[in-house]
Amino acid sequence: MRTVLLAAWLAIAGLWVTVGSSAGQVPSPPEVHTTSPDGLLSGAEERYNRADLDSALVGVSDYLALPGLTPRQRVDGLLLRAYCYAAKQEENAAKRAIREAWDVNHDLKVDPDRVPPRFMWLYYDVMKELQVPEPPRTLAVLFFTNNSTTDHAALEPLSQGIADIISTDLQDTASTIRLVERERIDYILHELEIEKSDAFDQSLAVKVGRLVGAHYLLMGSFLRMNDDVRIDYRLVKTETGEVLKGNSVKGKMRVVMGLIDELAVKVAKEVGGAVDAAGRTHKDMDLGALMKYSEGLDLMDEQRYGEAREKFQAALEIAPGFALAQNRITQLNPVAQYTDNSGSGAR
């Protein structure tokens, strides 16, 4: 009877817990589930990638509140916080996170291919405000001038599409060559109020090269006439403005991607780069994929991120192995999806 009464009293009090079959056994403390720092950060990154930015920011805050994070772990968390704010177009908050990351690591490096659009501009702003000297650079690839007599207007996006492909070829296959990011060149052109559609005269190009910290500039032009195309380029020493090398590649327009790779091989050799794998990346790729990709770059620069993503997706449908297009889609997804969902529109 006493046992029954005690059980009833405990049940009413909310204290009765049955553990095993032994009456009177002391209940075990509740199990505590812990999440590793890597798990918390990975979860926040997944939410960022699917444009669940507010939830990602909560996850980042939980991560950064963990005790015992290494400096590298703190920087990873702070940069993800900056990516989220940049995608939400909250630029001051993004810049605060970049400054905090720099306070942790004064040798802060950011991968331009991972970040949301315009993030690198915020990064350069912070570095300028902190008066951080530019790291030594080797080569800046400027936009190519369109001199085509056939389909001139339609081919205008190739001006930066060619430059982007060459830069990627050199970055991926010529490990001894250090390149200025495309975003850094955009940032300087914006500061100088120079339109990318304007042809670079050599003195202006040298000025841009010095401001981005390049030792060498790669300048060029392309000319389509009927079914043929020729791409000319010259390598300029920034310090003196001297033209060190001039060369060209030419062939049929349908194989222009292979010609661009061939040009990258020549440039790599001229600046002492390793070129073992160069020239094979895009050899058989369809011209249509390059055009869609180039159009996407133009739309990115106009901050029309949803439309840009559609162009990169179209390029990927034409050429499923086009890694550059896939990288751009991944880069754009958080900001494009967030803009679509919030209805806020692009800046």
C-alpha cells in the first residue's frame, strides 16, 4: 500500500521515472547531445548554400560562441558570417565580420570563387581602410577588345569571357604564375570610373596594372571575320610600360575555346610558368557554352544575379563538363535564391 501511494504521489509531482524493472532505481541523468565545431559550421554552410541566410547566421553565432576555437576556426566562422551578410546586402555588417577575421589573422586570404558577388569589393574596402599593403602580384589579365566585323554586338561579352578563361587556365595549370583576381581589376576600374567597354590604351592599362599590384599585364583583342577568328595579345611590363612579347592565335570560330587555351599556353611559357596540363581544358567545348558563360559574367557585373545564374545553367546544359559555369552557379546560388525569396531585387 505504501509503495502504491508513493508511486501515485510521484506521478502527480511529475517525478516518477521508470528505469529498467527494478523498483526504486535511481534514474540516469538525461543524455546530453553535443555537436562538434566542424558539425556546427558545416550545418551553417549548408543553410548558407541553400540561401537560408538568417538560419545560417544563427548557426554561425552558435559556432563562434564555442570555447576553444583555434584562430583558423574563428576565421572560417567569421568569413561565413561575412558571406551571409554580403548575400543579404548588409554591407556594413559584412565588413565588420571581415575586420574581425583580419584581427584574428593578419595574413587573411579569401577565395574569390567561393564568395557571393561583390564580396571581394567589400574585402578590398576593408583592406584599404586598414591600410594593408597589397601582396606582390605577377600577372593581371585585362579585358580583350572586340574588333570583330562579323556579329560585333553579339560577341561583345567575349571581351571578358576570353580574359576569364585565360585567367582560369593560368591559375589551374601554371602554378608558378600569380594572378590578380578578376574582382580586383573590376574594383579598380570602378574606382577610376573606367568603363570596361572602353578600349585600354597602353598608358591607362599600365596605370591599372600598377594599382592592382601587377608586375605584368596581358592585353589583347579579338577579331571575327566570317567563320574565322584571330586573338592578338601583348605582354606588358607594368613598371616601364614596355611591350615584352606580342603574339596571336587564329583558327575557326567554332574552336575558339581551344584557341583561348592555346593562347594561355603561350603566355605561361613567356612568363616562366609550368604548362604541363594547359591547352586541354576546353579544346572540344561548344562555342555556345562560351557565349552563355560570357553573357552570365556581364549580367553578374550588372548585379542581375538571377539572370546570370540562368546563363551559367544554360552554358552547363550545352557543356555538362564546364566546371567554370558550375562554379559560378554555386557562387551565385545563395544571393540569387535569397533575392528571389525575399523579393528584394538586386542592388
